Amino acid sequence: MKELEDILLTTSQIPLAKKTVLNISYTSNIIRDIISNILKPFDISIEQFNVLRILRGQKGKPTNLQDIQGRMVSKMSNTTRLVDKLIIKGYVERFICEENRRKVEIFITPQGLEFLKEIDPIVEASEKDIASPLSEEELNTLNNLLTKLRN
């Protein structure tokens, strides 16, 4: 198991707070790369996958861009662009509300739901593989610590 200093090829000791932040960031990038590589053959980004999961969670009810944006894991995403790409792929539909023309409603399509059924087991297996070096107790501890850092 390589220490962060070995990965970063530094001979000086990194202060603990900085090491913690760098370690989280470095690990996050590795996990992101793994998931991106799994999604790449399906021609979908992590952010697009996230939008599809949010829309599936609506259980057939419409939502809007603002609500999707608020639930995104990556708040930096351009939600309009992501939805536009998913519409082109046939995974999402957008409707303008007839009662209020300013209100745009977004739904996941049956094709989008089928796509998630196909890809979910692959992503879930990868997530289990990523987490496999840790015990259930360690995973709970890690989640609690990360929550504590965010708050």
C-alpha cells in the first residue's frame, strides 16, 4: 500500500490537514476515473448517469432543471446541457407546461429506465469492488468521518 508521499514523490513530510485533503482529493479522482471508464463504452458521463438516477427517483413524476441541479453530486455541472444530451439519446423528455409556459418538466423515458437497468449492475459491482478493501465497520466509520468533514 503506497503512502501519499510516495505517490506524490515527495521526501518532505506533508502536514496532516493538507495530507488529509490531498488524500481525499486523490482518492476521489481515482474513483471518478474508474466509474468514468465503466460508463465510457455506454457513451454516458458520470453527470449524465447522475441525472438519470435523479429522474428515476421521481417515480414517473416530472421535475425541473433547478431540482435536478440541487440534487446533483457535482454542483458544477451544466444541467441544461446534460439534459439536452440525454434528450438526444432518447433517455429523457422535456415538456413545457401548458398552464405555465415558463415551467419546463423533465421526465425519464422508458428507454432511459431500460438503460439504467442494464448499467446499474455494472456500476454497483464496480462500487463494491472499490469498497472491498474495507470492512463494513470501516466503511461505516469512513462515511461518518466524511459526513463530519462536510458539516
